[in-house]
Amino acid sequence: MSSSDHRRSRLNASGSNMSGFSPSSRVSFVLNTSAESDPSIEDTRKVSFLLDASTDRHHSSNTLFAFNTTGPRAIDPLEMNTISRHSRESFRTPKQEHDNASSSFVSFAISHSSGAQGSREFQITPKSRTNITSSFASFSKTGLDSDKKEREMAFVHRLAPRRASSKVSPVSDQIQKRIEGFYLSKEKLLQVKDAMLAAMERCLKQKVKEGNSLLMLPTYVCAMPDDTERGDFLGLELYYNQAKVLLLQLTDNLEEPEILKKKSFPLPEKVMSGNGEQVFEFLAQCLATFLSGLNINTKFFPLGFSFPFPCEHTSLSQCKLIRWSMNCRWPGMEEHDVAQMLQIAINQYCKDYQIEVLAIVNNTVGILLSCSSETEPCDIGLLLDFGTNCCYMEETQRIVGMGDDAGRMCLNVEWGSFGNSAEMDDLLTEFDLIMDKQSTDQGKHRFEKLVGSKHLCELVRVTLANLAEKGELFNGVLTPTLLTKGNLELQDIVEIIDDKVGLAKAKNFLLRLGLVASNQDCFQVQQICQAVFTRSANLCAAGLAGLLTHIRTVQGLSTLKTFVAVDGELFESQTQYREILQQILKSLVPECTVHFVLSENGSGYGAALAAAVAMRLRGQQKGMAQILAPFQLSMVDLERLQSLMRQEMEKGLGKETHDTSIVRMLPTYVRHLPDGTERGDFLALDLGGTNFRVLLVQVQSKEEGGVHMTSEIYTVPLEIAQSDAEKLFGHIVSCMVDFHNKHNILGRGLPLGFTFSFPCHQVSLDKGILLRWTKGFSAEGCVGEDAVALLKEAMQRTPDVDIDVVAIVNDTVGTMMSCAYGDPKCEVGLIVGTGCNACYMEEMRNIGTVEGDEGRMCVNMEWGAFGDDGCLEHYMTSFDKKVDAHSINAGQQRYEKLISGMYLGEIVRYILLELASHNIIFKGRESSILNTKDIFPTKFLSSVEDFSKKLHDTVAQLAPNCTVKFLLSEDGSGKGAALIAAVAAHT
């Protein structure tokens, strides 16, 4: 068969397959060729087909379909009125015997090359998108009844594609069965959501990511722009085929444009096929070219680099490439620092400027940064483009390897590889497997191959080629262009699935591929495109639903409202993709409300903002370091403090020097630690602040359960704490009576240990003279009096109270005793709470204020007053001095004011006010709340910082020859006071 015969055969086959024609229709073809361009260049022919589809010889309708590729524009239907009479004659049908006939004309361009002399073979040649224009027009000629005067009327209208008639099955059962795998049920999407969630949470717990389909890479992006960034910044973005540079200028004048200039640089073929060093040299040259074209005097530019490949970061500006993606393979970069390679190239090619690479970010992170604002604080960055990926803000302490630091960090999920561990194998169609087999990374990037636009287009092409090869499309016709990768673009799919012009676009597209398609072919192509397109959006929504569920769960919320920054041609291509995303998300995670924010300036803009944020943080850290520098104590400072404390301790223990010592070193008359043989029921009263406890402590053998406690907490109102002795101790006794009544122990006369957490001079175990009030107490008539005697007097004023006070102890002593019951080696007590103090077991021979040299006794140091003589002036900052000046005991308890929770909150508040005044925090804004005294409680500060670890580490440094074990007193000093009473009763 000749080529012309073959072509004729193909066209006849196509014509016979057109829906809507009766089997008895008579079809004839008339071929008219006329040259319309210079034959020496290209011979463009017009082929006209006359289709006589008459079923009723009494009516006629002549229709001309014209397809033109000879000019740069489509033929307007109105221009068809000017078709020459000669042309109209050429389309005239053979003379009809009856007045009414029906016929159609089809005209479209055929070109052939005149390169070979004498060659007359014609071939339908597909044109590129930019060179082809098309127009469909219809001319109708109607014949009326023979007894009326024949009238002709020309109607010109553009043919709009329409859905196939319901009487005809537009998608064959065979094709429907082949593509049904593209349609995913809600159940399947929920499975994808759950699998994505499980993969994320599993990966968050694994430091080594091998075996996990997700990477969840830390980016060290921990802060978003806050509109206080100022200066000129460069943004550099690398894509698989181009580089983009922009200059971002941030000033106090928010009305000025931020982006002064931006420019794109296509990657030359030499660079695309080169190595990593050549790529970075090209990027540096782009920067130099860009800056040389600017009229700007600035020489220093912080730079942010959007690098769209997975990297392992060790800081914001330090990372190593893990692997290439997007068909990019530039050798020589593996295991090399990306920022360092770029910086070296910049230093070589941009010598006229000082450019510092401050931030390397993934393109999804750049998208997130480019969209986040106070009004729309984005927590997720989403890329729906050539490939797909996402990032999100995660709690830092949940990221393995990041420690327990508070705050958040952006994680690069790298979800394109989701499914590499077979999570999605049951969703893959035969066409997915064919496409994967033809890819350069078989079995990898499963999720990206189902969602990204590059693979979406390739999947449609593979599907069409496979169906055509099986004879289910295009009458089994295959063309080289259909079999060639990259001949289908996302815009083709978007146009084909359009409800209004989709079928016409499908016909144009298929013609471009060299295919003459029937209406049914066009409709089936449209349905295939729609199915693949919809699946992409559905799977993206399912993956996003898994991420949203994770965020909501971690935050402990029943509902979540968040903003998602998004960029990429899939999201921008058609509203249908966005609508599917929203609809499926609402179905899969109805408890989450998602607002998408389109990135208008792209990831290069976000990278420049990352550099701006890095500069802001650098400046803030520098300013903060200057303000906090006085709080930084060197080892020399600590050793000097250690020596001063030891000198004051020795003075306090000495008989002659005791009265002049500021560290009082008070004997407690507690001579023995519990040994585990104590038994019985005991009471404890624990007074040390605005709250106090009354306890019933039952001491039994360890076999019987050890120590069992029952307690009640009571408050001491401020007006009582600052009243007088009678009201204060009367209130305490009334609370004790309430406790006795609640627990049915009234009248039992149980021994009581009294924890009295104020400086006392003890003359015996059950007698302590109050030296001064601390912790906000100032009740009159108490200083210089025996606290036990004041308590007993209050009991005498209250009937039916029978309590035997056998010991008065400091809270530090009670703390030591409570821990010593479990570990007899515990010989030091330390209180670091509202106040601060310490006690320890001292040899009697070293205590000059008590007679006797045998045995040991617990000494209450009362070290809170250390420094009241001015020896700590070197250690006090301006903030410490402010706190001291505004306290009720200015100039006293200076050491305690540097340590205890009662004062630390105020120190922090003054520091925050200073930082805000220097625009370091809160955008320089002070609040009325921050100006409120005592807004930071001890509990808040202890939750922010790990005090115990720092304490343990510092002690180990200052006392390297001592092995120190810290025991937490979970039951407090009240239990210790009862145990002292138990020891006293036992001995």
C-alpha cells in the first residue's frame, strides 16, 4: 500500500467511526489541493472532504468545516463570507436530482516537504503550540419546499464542544474498566491519610531515616518574618532549568515596593550537562550580572538560597546534599556543603560586592516564608508543581536529635518519596507501573509520580499510547509524537478538561500529535485527563489531611484552623484543582479548616526573607548578649564566690565571730537522722509562705507500707501575714482544728513537728526565736519571740486542742530529713523555691556556738543573707538592684534575691522591658501586662529552664573531688518535720 493509500485508509477509518451517522449513510470524499505558500519553502495543502450523509432526500444541509494552519491566527467565521466564488464552486456537490440534500465539507491543512525532487507524499504534520491556530466554522444551506421560492441563508457560528449524547456511550466499557483504578474512594483516601500520618510520626522518632519513605528533615528555620526586618537582601532560586535572582529592600516605609528588581537566567546546556562546581559558578555569575545592572550603592548583601533538593542541615547556612531530584544529576556535590560551595563561587565571581550566604532553604520552606504574615500565619508550605513536597512548623522537642529546646522548627517532609516503602502499591494502576518502569528512578518518588505535574502529563501520554496500542483508542493508530516523552504539557490537560472548550482542545491536541480522532476519541481522552488530574488532587488532599491531623493532635485541639502557603502550576492552573483539594479535605478532616494562600513571589522571595530573618535574629542575639552579659559568670567568678561563702560559713560557726557573720550558721538541735525503726502517728505543720500544710503522718515498717500521709492545704491571706502575732497564729490554729475535725483526730494529743521556714535562733529542739521575717511576712509582735510559744498560746485560746509540739525546724532541715528516711547518706538539705536556703550535718567540734564535741548536729545556714555586707556587689546587675530597691526588705537577703523564685520573676520582667525598649523582642512594643509587678511566677520560670541539670553540672565543676547525688523531696519538708518528731520520740 502506498503512503497516500495508507493515509486515505486512515482517514476513511476515522470518518466511518464518527458517532451520529446512520449505517446507511452514503459517504463520499472529494480531495482538493491548492498551494497556499511558497513551494520552495513548504507546500501547504488544503484538503477538503465532502461527506454526503443523506438519509432523507427531501432535505439538504451543506456544512463546511475548515481547519487552517497557514497563518498566525485563526480564521474568524465572519471572514468565511469572503471565500471566493471559485472556492465555493470547488466545494459544490454533484448535481442532485432532488431539491433537498445533505452534505458536509471538512477542510484542514496538510503539509509536505518539497526537499526530495518529485516526491509527492503527503503527511499530517503536528505543529507546536505556538505555531498552530485553529478555527471551526459552520455554513448551512437549507433547501425549502419546491412550491416555494428557493431562498439561501448563511449562518456562521463557532462550534462549541458538548458532552456526548446520552443515547451514545461516550466511554467504552473496555476503557472504563482500564482506567477505573484512577478513581479513588473515600475509604482509599482515608487509608492514604492514615499511612501518611503513621509515616510522619514514625520518622519523627527515628534519627536514622533508612527504611522510612519520608525524610522529615530539620531546616533550622525557627522564626517567621515579623515586619521588623530592615535592609537589602538577595534571593537566589535554582530550578531544574533556570535560576532566578531578586533584590528585596525592607524599609520603615511599608508603602515602598519590597522587590526592587528580579531576573531569570536560563541554564545553558553546558551547565545543565556539567558538574556541581559549574552550576555554582553560573549562579555566582548570575548574581554579578544582576547586581551590575542595578543603580545601587550598597555593597553588602545577605543572601538566601532556595535549593529545591533534599539536604541534611546542621544549621540554617550549613547543609549537605542527600540526593538529586527532578532529573538533575550534577556530579561533584555529594557530601559537600552547599552554602560553602556557593560562597566560594561568589567570592570568586562577585569581588565587587560582599555577599554572605546566610540561609539555605528548600523551595517549600521558601514558599512558606513568602506567604506567612500576622493576619495569615501559615504553618504549612505546599508545592504543587513539576514535583510536589511540603513542609510545616513542628515543635522542636518532638524532633529527634534537637533536644528539649522549646519553640518550633520548620520540617521539610520530602513527601514525594512517600510510598517508597510500599504504602501505596495497591493504588498503582497498570499505567503507573509502565510509567515508573520508563523513569530513571524506578520504584522511587511514588507519591510525586502520582501528584506532580511532570508525571501527571507523562501518565496521560503513557495511558493514551497504551490504549491506542491495544486498539481501544484512535483505531489503533500510534504516532511517533505520542510515543515521545514530553509531548504533553499541563496546559494541554487543563484545556482538555475544560467543560466549555475541552473537546475542541482535545481535537487540536490530538491533531498536534498526528492523530485524526473521532468525537468519541476526544471525549474519552477528556475523561482520562480528568481522571488523572482528579486523582492527583485527591491524593494531595489525603496527604495534607494526614499532616493536618498530626498538627491538630500534637497541639491537643479538637478543631484546627490554619493557613497553607502554596505555589506551583497545578494549583494555579485551574480552579478545579483547588476546589477538589478543599472538597476532599473537608470530607477527610472535617475538624480542620484550611485557607490556602498563594505565593505571589515564589520561593526565591521566601529565601531572601529567610536571610532577612537571619540578620534580624543576629542583631537581636547580639543586643541580647550585651544586655545579658552581666549574668554570665566565669569559672573565676564562681570560684571567688565559693571562697567568699566558705569564709562566711567559718565565721558563722566560730564562737567569737558568730555575731559578726552574715551567714548565721544556726544550730537546729537535730542530732540524728531517721534509721527506719521509727513507728507511730505524728502531726506536722509546714509554714513557709502564703500557703501552708497540715499533715497526719503515719510511720510504719516498709513491709506495712512505710510512711503514709494525709494532708490539707490552707492559705494565709496577705492581711493576716502582715497583721500581728495573735491573728497570724490564731488563723493557723483554726486551720489545724479544721484538719482535726475532718480526719477525726481531735483530742488525740499527737506529737507535732513544726516547720517554720524563717530565720530562727534555736536554743533547743522545741524552741526557736524568730530573728526576722522574710517572704513577704511582717506580722508584728513576732520577731524576737519563740515561735513555738506563740503557737501554744494560740492553742490555749482555742478549746479542745491537744497538740504536743516536740520540734521546730527550718524547711531545709525538714527536706533533708524526708530524703534521709529513704537514703541515710543524705546529709544536706537544699531549698530553691520561693526562698533559698541550705542546711547540712556538721561535726559538733566545729560548732562553736553549742557546748559539746561529740556527735553531729544539723546546721541551718540561713545563707539568704549572704552578701548583705556588700561582698556580692560585683555579682549584682542593674536588674538585681532594681528588684532589691522595690522589695519590702531592701538591702537584705541579697543572695536569696539572686536565686529564689520569689525574685527571679521580677528580674526577668525587668530584662524583658529592657529588651523591648531596644526592639529586640515584641517588635519593640511594651504592654501594660509587662509593666505589672509579679506576673512571672516561680512555676513558669522552672518550666522554661532546667534548673536541676545546670545545678548538677556546676557543682561537679566546682567540687570535682565530690560525688554528689541530688534527691528530690517529693513529700516536702512537712514529712521531714513529722519524722523529726518521730526521731525525738524514738530517742
